[in-house]
Amino acid sequence: MKQRRLMNQINVVPYIDVMLVLLVIFMVTAPMVQTASVDLPSVGKASQPAVAPLEVIVHADASLALRNRAATGPAAAEQSVSRSDLAARIKEAQAKNPQQAVLIAGDKNVRYEAVLGVMDELQRQQVAKIGLLVQPAK
């Protein structure tokens, strides 16, 4: 009885056949692929600068103030406001300029719960474009 010897070589011919078939497929389909054009914005198409936001300031004693950064003169100064009057004043300002965002700035010593309370109240009153104001680290 003859003993079979193990073959310890890989037959690569089938792999070469598969690679050649794939090469032919890619060569045939490559000219058919449509190239897309990307319309990049130019300097003339640049968007207008965003409107300066309204700033709701939560002080350490949980009192609130409103500052309109878009206004000039005494209207731009920080004005004390009650929690019940806050949403109405913001909606009034946003009625004049719907693109104006609202930023909530919390004092360093205020509890985060007070800042979230203001944000929650504004969201319940359907105030649009609410965000948190942060200061970068020095």
C-alpha cells in the first residue's frame, strides 16, 4: 500500500483566476462611474454673520439678569428680570429678530440646578435656540 504524502504547497492558480476576473470587472465599470461635482462656497456666497445672542445671566444668589448683545446703548446693559417675566421678554426680543439665540450664563458659584431650571423653564415656554455660554480655560 502506497502512503500518501502531504502536500505542503498552496495552489495559487484559482486565486489568480479570481483576481483577474475582478480586474476585468473594475476595468469595465470604471469608465461608467459618474463623477460628482462639489459646489464649494466662494467669498461672495459666505453666510451673513450671526445675530448677537440674548444672554440670560444666573447670579450666585439665583437672581436672573438679561443682556441683549445685539442692542446698543442702554438697551445693551444687563437688566434684572424675574423668573416669571423672563420668557415673555425673550419672546418679545425674538419676535423682532427670529434668528437671535439665547445663551444661559451661570455664575461660577451658582448651583447647576438653577441653570438647568432656567433652561427647563425656557423650553417649556417654547423659546427657540437655547444654549449654554461657556468660557474657555485660560
